[in-house]
Amino acid sequence: MIHTIDITISALYITAIFVIGLWAGLKHKNQSKTGTNEAGAYFLAGKTLRWPTIGLALFATNISCVHLVSLAQSGFDTGLLNGNFEWMAAFILILLTLFFAPFYIRSGVSTLPDFLEKRYDRASRDWLAVISVVSAVIVHISFSLLAGGIVLQTLFGVDMYTSIIAISVITAIYTIVGGLTAVVVTESIQTIVLLFGAVIISVAAYNKMGGWEPMVHVLQATDQLEKLSMMRPHGDSSGMPWYAVFLGYPILGIWYWCADQTIVQRVLGAKDENHARIGPLFCGFIKILPVFIFVLPGLFAYTLSQSGGLDISALQTVSAGKTVVNSKGIYTLMITQLLPKGLVGILVAALLSGLMSQISGALNSISTLVSYDLYQRRKPDASDKQLIRVGKISAGVALIVALATLPLLNSYESIFNGLNDIIAHIAPPITCVFLLGIFWKNASAASSKFTLWIGSAVGVIVFTVNKLYPETAVGQIPFMMMAFYLFCFCVWVQVVCSFIFPVRHTSESLQLYWKSPFESLLTPGWKGLGNYKTLSLLLAGIMCFLFWFFR
């Protein structure tokens, strides 16, 4: 159980974030009243965001309790393998910088469904808006609440639903009142706290183990050296051989980082194109850290448990005469057993940072989508005040729905794998229409519409078969490869439909695809090290080296 001093630190942190969020949002709101676009100021921070804020906010929105809890769990179970999700993201963020962000900024859109309408048609916009709202509720809010609830219940001894409802309400208040400005200001603070807390637990685990070599010796003794490898061979029991990572992750990653409103909204609020390009690269450099401060501590926890340095008996149960470890709670055990009083409170603050920033970012994107892409379509003359009111109501409803889905999602053995399993069936058609839309002139409006409809329907069918009939051939396909297969099917659908229903470009859509892949590099950007081309090459080089070193 947690001590009084740690409870005090956690309570003070929640209070501080609540006050700062309200202050930042209300201050920006008062300043924006002198302008004419009150809704733009609320949903997109008046397009004033600079690259450091964008990068930190992108990272904070991505990293939540899910990552702190489930990446430690995956480190305990499979070693560094799931670190691929963190490091592969850097390459996708380079794609966002080079190819996607410029179009988003130049087209002046407020949402990604709005971009699809400009490139394709209204039907594509409507479908993506609905899918984006649903995915924001499940992927960004529900799973974060689940991970946070597991930790808070263990630490405070409070019912899981009671604790997460309290945190959710606090976060929702400053998010709904303050809009995107409140979100990015608090996310910037929360990112620093989250990273600081993660470093603390990493150092504690490292010191308890006695360093890297003792950990390697334990892995050798238990015949588990493959836990240090991120590139697994064909037939690996994890279902994630090296080719599945390189074929499957880009499908998930392009949807998540380049075509998901919750993430890209920070880029849409950029001051200009250069800030929109450098912000994601800054996030890409920060994404190097999670393998070392989120995944590696879980691996240390495994070797500590094998050498007697960590008591995991509280997580063990006996099933059919075999001892089974419920590794979902491994991060909580590390906090309570490896840290002294006071530092536990800081770690709880870090966990709350991840939880609150994820919820706030998702709620803001949901309110933006509902207001601009659903409500404004039916009431084109709606005032800014009406749009903001609808956005606030939709955010509150979304939070209630997210809370209602928690019991269903808790059935996944691994939170992180459950999250990516769902994304693998949502992402392929969206990734397809965005990629072909900006790289292929002949991608037509009708083809986009049919690809989104058919691809989403097939994804739901395959997901249902996987869950109801896991022993079938379809049920045996790992989710990373399933994402790749579904993407290939969607590309086929869109190409065929584009020939059946030829493209009819508008004057606007003619400006929203690259005439050649190199056209995006013609913009000079800032001079010196801050140039987006230089930083992209530097980030790509670092990531290639890291993958080679941990292959």
C-alpha cells in the first residue's frame, strides 16, 4: 500500500495540473475573444503552437498508462520485442514530417476528415469522422483508463472504477473548459513528469539488479537470451518475427501517427509549416527513450524475479497444477518494492500524467470531430458558441461510453497486445486511402468511399472470426501480418475501383497530392541543424543503428 507522503504528492500533482489546465485554457479563451474565430482558438489553439510544444504534446498523447504498465508487462513477458512499436514510430514520424504535414497545413483543415473531403468527397469525410470518434474512445481513452485503474487499485486499495472516474472527471473539466490550449500546456508538463518518473524506476531496477551484465547472466542461466533481441526469426512464438514488424507496423503506424485526429490535431494547430514539420521530428527523437525507460525495466523485473530480487508471489496463481504469473501488475510491484517513500508518489504522478494527458488529448479531438465534421455539416450556419457547446457535450458523452467498455477490454491477457490487435483491424483502409490519396493522382472519390466501407467491414468480420473461432486459419494469423494482408486487400479494392470509377479532380483536390515523391522536399525549411531534411536524416540514421545493435 502507498504511504501518506506519497498520497500527498499525488494529490498535489493532480491539483496543480487541474489549476494550470484551467488557467491556460481560460487565459487563451479570454485573449481569443478579441478575434473572430473563437472555435478555432478553442479546438486548434488558434494555430499558434510551436515545435517544442507540438513534439512534447505528440509524445504525451501517445504515451499513457497503457505504455507505462503494458510495456513493462511486455518487457517481463517477451523482453525488448515490443520496443519495436516505439522505435518504428520514429520512421513514421519522418513520413508525417516529409509528406503529410505540409498538405495538412496548406489545406487549412481543422480535422483529418475535412482533409479527406477536400481530396475525395463528403462520404469519405463522414465515414472517417465516425471511425475516428470510435477509435478515440476505445484506443485512446478506454485502454488508458483500464491500465490506470489497475495500478491505482493496487496502490491505493480503492475500487478501480471509483479511482478512474475521479481522475477522468478532473481531466474532463479542464479539457472541456480550456480546449486544445489547456491540453497542450498540461501535456508538456506531464511529459516531463512522466519521463522523470520512468527514469527513476529504470534506475532503481538497474541498481537492484546490479547492472547490465548480471541481467545477461540471469537470462543465460534461464535460457532466455532471446529476450534481448528485437528482431525475431520466422516461427517465433511471439508471432512477431522481423518481417511482421517491417510489413505490419507501418500499416498501424501511418494510421496512428499520420491519419488519426487525436494525434495529428497537435500538428494542425501549428503556427506554420516549419513548426508542423519539426514538432513530429522532436517527438521522434523522444521516442528513442521508451525502450530504455518503459520496456527495459520490465526485463529487469523478470531477471530480478528469477534471482530473488523481486517478490512476484502476489501475481502468481495456480491453474491446472501450473503456476501462472498475471504480469499485468508487474509495474505496480516494481513501484512498491523498489522505491522508497516519496519517490513512490512521484511515480504515481507520472502514471497519472500518462493517464490524464491521454484522456485530455482524446476528448479534445472527439469534440473537434463531432463539432466540425458531424454537427456543422447539418447546421452549416452554426455559430462558434454552438460548435463549442456541442464539442463539450460530445466529450462528456465519449467519456461515459469509454468507461462502459472497460469490462470488455479487461478480458485481454496483455493490454498492449489487445490495443494493437484492435488497431490492426481498424487501420488498413484508412492508411490505404491516405497513402494513395497523396501519392497517386488517379485515386478517385468513389474508390476511397468503397475502400473505407468494404475495408472496415472486412476488418470487423476478420476480428470477429479471430475472437469466436481462434483455431481457424484466419484466427491463427498474428495481428501484425493480418494488418498487412488487410492493407493489401484495401489497396487492391481502391485501385480496381479507381479504374471502374475514374477520378474527377476539383481545383482543390489537384493541389492535394504529390506530383512526385521528391516534390515534398522542395520547401527549403529553416537553415542549419533545425532544417527538417537534416533532422530527418539524423533521426533515420540513429534508428537504423539502434535496430542493428539490438537485432
